[in-house]
Amino acid sequence: MTKHKYRKLTVEGEIATRWICGCFETADGFFKFCKSHSEPMKKTIEAQIDELDMTLVVDEKG
């Protein structure tokens, strides 16, 4: 398995970046967050899921 560096697409083009904490991106595109960022990122992702309406109700109770 080759080590992939995190890359960011900017107006100037693609640039290589590096994480400044324990967060990382896996080779298959998933993100793992360090202890400092885990809870804030969880809240951010949940808020975006709601705002972007990314879910479908499959079992409504009540």
C-alpha cells in the first residue's frame, strides 16, 4: 500500500498539504479525526447532514 499525501485543490492548482494534528485521511477516502477534533467534527457533520437533507425516513415512530 502506498502512502497518500493529503491534497487540496485551489484556484492556483493542486497543492500538497499535511495535517497539523492527529487527523488523517485513509487511502480509501475516509477521514479519522484526532481527540481534539472528533467531537466538533461530529457536530459539524451532523449539522450538515440535516441542512443538506441527506437522509430519508425509513421508519417513522409515533
